Amino acid sequence: MTKMNDPLLRVDNLTMMYGDRIGCKGVSFELRPGEVLGIVGESGSGKSTLLRSISAQQEPTKGRVEYQTRIDGTRDVYEMSEAQRRLLMRTDWAFVHQNPRDGLRMNVSAGANIGERLMAVGDRHYGNIRSSADNWLGKVEIASERLDDLPSTFSGGMQQRLQIARNLVTSPRLVFMDEPTGGLDVSVQARLLDLLRGLVHDLNLAVIIVTHDLAVARLLSHRLMVMQQGKVIESGLTDQVLDDPQHAYTQLLVSSILQN
Amino acid sequence: MEQTVNNPADNTSAYNFAYLDEQTKRMIRRTLLKAVAIPGYQVPFAGREMPMPYGWGTGGVQVTAAVIGPKDTLKVIDQGADDTTNAVSIRQFFAKTANVATTEKTAEASIIQTRHRIPEKELREDQVLVYQVPIPEPLRFLEPRETETRKMHALEEYGLMHVKLYEDIARHGHIATTYAYPVMVDDRYVMDPSPTPKFDNPKMHNMAALQLFGAGREKRIYALPPYTKVKSLDFEDHPFEVQSWDDECGMCGARDSYLDEVILDDKGNRMFVCSDTDYCSERQDAGHRGQQHHDQPLGGPKSSPSSEKAAE
């Protein structure tokens, strides 16, 4: 059985090389159930490379990614069979893309988008699928009457919320987010963050969130990792890192935010 | 060993038997063996250019050419009919290049090549049904990448197929897919039964005859060995059902066959008639009469304006 204090995810000395160039180097950390880890850094610092390697989308050059599965105990995700890995990715894991068009099926209705994961794990009752889709639409604050509308008729913020609903419908335990608020205007961002914070808390989700926006990191994450040139240069509790940055680059990053 | 067919015009050997060269036929037969061994799995093959355009049954013709022998009797149907352009030209093609006997009678044929329909008459173990397939990939509607659909077949990830059916019910209130209705073969592969109406799906289940599917443009062959389990996909609360008609066949009075609607004039008159021409004419020969048959006296029982118009 999984104990509450066992790490859900353990990343050990993860290195991703693109030929001679460093994608990310020597990254190690542990993530516990319900914990939110923010990864911040400037563009090109290796945040997205790291996220792709952890989320089994790109095999790293070196290092291990171990996940506490529901039935099989701790497994190295790159040693699983492809079938097991893909099943894990569409049930116990979720991936929220920056651009909702990458994460949604634009040519089927919102209901079918939310229902897809349920049907993928064998749900074959139309009525049940539809009512859970409706239920999730409510949780992400989209009106029920939009259930049969195509995502292309939704606004950007609604598309992003739909993507979140579609990912959370199978009750995953670990969610990867790549700049989930990028490309949204400030008021929509605030609302989405509010919603995410509520869902993360209510569902006890473990989240790894990549962002360049320190305000997003401050609001959502418990712990923070700061990356520069592929390496983690500072990590710790979010407030600690942001209020008392030790590394010169982190100090620069924090001081570059407009203060009022 | 080359077999040739004499050209009756000048008594020269114009074509190899059944048009294709022997090496190509061997290649297609190997593909067919693999397809039969893995029911429902799409096997790639090196499809050849045929003397007809893609979409006219080049896949089916290549499969037929690979399995036909001099003693075979061939029947070709298009939308159930033996006398449509596509059916007539393919039948003549094999009569000319393989010198085989042809027939319009389902019971007399050893090989039946079809586009769109499965004959109404039950097929036997000594018969082969060859389908012409335009799009062999059932997942194509939602997943355009071939690499991805192959992986989905390999890993049995078929949830996407139900997304399509879900979308149908959400938009139309029922599963509105009426042809190319996806089926699960032998509890393993999801297969597109080509553009046959879903009315014919139940006939594929446990059929005694061998069923071969050829897609010429997409260069894929797949097969159902005799007595294979074929199940149409559905939802628990929206079970699979076939089309039904309020009318009967205007010519033979059949109520159990697939009916085509025929517009008779520009005043809204129409009639329904069996799409399987052989089935319909056999019933007529046995004395069955529909309301619009020309033997039916005008003003006969339950005569309607449309039936009067139709009577010649």
C-alpha cells in the first residue's frame, strides 16, 4: 500500500543532452501526494525539457524517473512497457498544455472531449459518460448548455478550463502543467488560478507546474525550483525562495518583477 | 509457371491469367495468408496500378485476381446490383482476362466481389466474398496520423472509436453512423467493414464464407476467416441496431431486405426496392409480388397514388 509519506514521484540525477548541448543536467527531487512543485526560470533554461522527460514524453540521456503506481508499487517509467506507460499517462497522470488546442480535440464537442478518457478506460454507458462530463463542466465553471458545443466556439479561457476538466475526469494523482496561464489576459488568468488552486486542494493533486510567471508560482506552488542553463540553481519553499533569494540569478529574477 | 488466356480476337495470348503477373499474385496471396491469420488486422501490400481509377475497386480487383482460378464462377455487385456500371465492367474484365464463368446468381458463384453490400442470401463455406474498400482505417476520423493509429491498434487503445459514436448521439440523439460502422473482430481488432450499410454488419458475424477486404489506394488488405466473431461497437444504453423500413419492396414485397429509395417523378412519388437485384428477381420468379410490380393490377389492394404512377 502507498503510504502518505512515500514520495509519489522520484527524479534521480536526470540529464537530457541534445548532442553536445545541455537540455537539463543532474536534476533530482521528490514529490509527495498533494504537493505542488513550481519550476521557474527564463526561456531556454530547460524547464520544458525537464517536464517532458519527467512526464515520459522524451527519454532522458541519463537518470531515472520513478513513480509510485496504484497497483504495481514504485516503477521506473522508462522501464515500463509502452502499453503500461500510455495507460498511466491517460489515467493516473494528466498533462495540461499551454495552448489548449494541443490538448483538446477541436472537431468533437466539449462533452466528447471530457468523455474521451472515460471511454479510453472502458466506460461504455453513454448516460454515465455524459453526466460526468456535465458534472465536470460545472466544476470548471462552464455552463451545462455548452456541453454539445465544439471547443472552437469557446473563448481562450474556456478552452483552457475545458482542457483541465478533460484531464481531471479520470481522477489523476499527478498533473503536469506547462505554462497553463500563458496567453490569457490578466483577469482570466486570475480566475483560472483561483479555480486551479481550488481543484488542487479539493482533489489532493500532486502538480508539477512550469511557468516563467513568478506570481503564478507564488500563488499555486508549495515548493519552487529555479533553473538556469539546464541546472537547478536554487530550490526550497516558495515563500522562502521568493522572499529571501540566495542565488544571484534568483535575486535578479525576483527583483525584475514590478513592485507596487 | 505462366498461365495465359487466349485473346479470342486474334488467338494471341494478350494477358497473363487474371491480368496480374504471377509474382504479384504470389505477393498478394502471402498478404492474404497473413490477413487471415490475424483477423481484422490491416496488412500492407504493394498495390499495383490497375487499368481502372482508384475508387473503382482496384483493391478488390487485385484480391480477386490473386484468388481466382479457371474453374471459378464470378459474381460482381455494386450497391447490391449486378447491372450497374462498376459491376458490369469488373465482371467483363475477369471474363476477358481470366476467361472464367460469370453469374448473377448468388448461389452459383464461388467468388463474389462486392462494393457496399453483402448478398441477402446466406453464403456458404465454399464461397469467398471480396470487398472493395476505400478507407480501411476506422480510427482515421479522429486521428489523422498513421503512426499513431498503428500504435493504437497494437496497444488496443480503442476509446477513440467510442468518442465518434458519443459525438453521433450528442448531435443526433442516436448513433447516426449508417455505413462503415466499426466492428470489433474476434475481441481484438477494431475494423472498418468498408462502406457497407450497418444493416449488413450482423451478416459478417460467424459467416461461413471467407471474407477478404482490399483497399487499392491505401494499399491494405484485411480478412475475416469463416466463423469469426464480429461485434458492432455500441453503448450499453444505446445498443447497436440496424435500419428498418416502413415500406416493403415495391417489386417483390420483401420486408427483410435492404431497400433503396427510388424517386419516380418530380411530384413526390417514390418507391422502395430491394438493393440486392438477384434476391429480388428470385423472389419475383417464385411468385412474390410487390405493390408496384407491373403484374399488379391497377387499383389492387391498398393501392396508393404512388403505386398507380409506378405501374407501367
